[in-house]
Amino acid sequence: MAYVVSSPGSCGEFIQGYAEGASFMVTCPINRYAMALVDEKAEDALPDKAEEALRKTLAYLGETDRPSVRLISSIPKGKGLASSTADISAVAEAVALSFGRKLSMEEIAHIALSIEPSDATFFEGIVQFDYREGKAIRSLGLSPAMDILIYDCGGEIDTMSFNSREDLIALQKSNEKDIAHALRLFEKGIAEKSIDLIGEAASISAFCNQKILYKKQLADFHRIGLSLGGKGVICAHSGTVLGLILPPGMEALPLREKLEDTVEGITFLDLVSLTNRGMQVEKI
């Protein structure tokens, strides 16, 4: 029996910061995926982090026979869209399935975090996740439907380098009060299925992150985006993208054109939808 494992990327994070003694993120999974399958004909080399995931999964399972894994991804690299997390998690589960095993999401998180600070978009729904050590994983529930216009502010960010900054934790702690407020708003937004509250919470976190990874386009993007009917701004806290939250079904093309015309230094990347499905496994 063969399987295809699909793991979603993200549009940055709804919230990222420091609270209750740890750095954490609130996931923002989107309908863009990395797909992995064990394929005896696979000849392409895996990206470095996916290759490491394969080796670490074999070690975790106590197996020595290396399967041939094919990996296909529609997620841009180095932008804060959780491309590495999607690759790592999809490959880890595909390897396990090739030996008749199925990893839990917590086991996948353990493997991913042994490689680098990671997202948790492979969990079902929205989770609050200690992305450094994985000691705290808390389900926040299912998000209401929303679409997201994603723009790139330019450049690339290396996750490992960013998270090894000596000043990072101190800067996150300086935002702790505002991030705690954003988290309470977000939890209320999930409970009430309010994308207005979710958007407000995400915007607070995006502006808090300016002292950590400055995006000169954020203020204009937020102001103009909300004036056009957007509900809030999501940022990649360790990446280069900004996302405008839209109500589901809202006509996005006029907003896309207006933002491109009025916000200097952004490039349209994608129009996506939030997904609550987490990792998916299909028999083929």
C-alpha cells in the first residue's frame, strides 16, 4: 500500500511572541502544501532539511533501510510560509508509513524541532505552539473561514540564523503585555467565530514584531488594506510576507490591484484560504 502525505504551509503566524515563560506562535495554516510519497523510482535529491527529517525518522523508528521518497512542494522558500516545516513533516510521516507505522502529530513535532525551530501547521485546527522546544502544544480550536491576500516585502530570511539572534528573547519579552492581549483577543475570536477579532489580534502581533524584524510596508499595508474591507494583517514574524485577511467570498481582485498600486515595495504572491485540516494522508 502506498500513501501520499500532504502537509500545509502557512501565511506567517497569527501571533508570535513570548508569554508564560516561553516563546510561542499561533499557527496560520493555508491551503498550499508539500506532498511526500515513498516512490521506488524517485531519483531527485531531497532538500537538506527534508533529507535530515528522513534520517531522523529512520533513527526514531529504529530502522536502517532507506526508502526512496519523492517530495513536491508549492510553497515558496525563505518567505515565512513554513516551507521547511511542511517538507519535514510530510517526509517524516511518509517514511513512517513506508514501514507500516503512523506518527502522531506530537512525534512529528519532536522530529521537526530536532532539526530547527518549527511551525505546527500539520496539527488539525489552530494551535498555540512552543516552536523552540515543543513543551507546550495547546489547541485553540477551529478558525472561521477566511481568505488571505499574500504579498512579499522582498528578500529571504534564514530561520536558523533568525532564531539564534542573541537579542531575540529580550525583544520578545518587551512585547509580552501586548502579545498576551493579542492572544486573549484571538481566543475570543475563535470562540465567537469572529474574523474581526482574529484580524485585530494578528495586527497587534504584526506591529509588535516591528522592533524585531522591521517591515517598512506594514503601516501602509494595514491602513489601506483595512480601508478596502480587510479585517487585519498577518505577518511572517521571521519572514518577508504580509497577509491581508479577507471575509470568505469577498472579491479579491480590486483589493489586489489597489494594494499593488498604493503600497510601495510589495509583490503579490498568492490568494489563499485558511485550512483547519492539518496533515492529510491518502492511499494511492
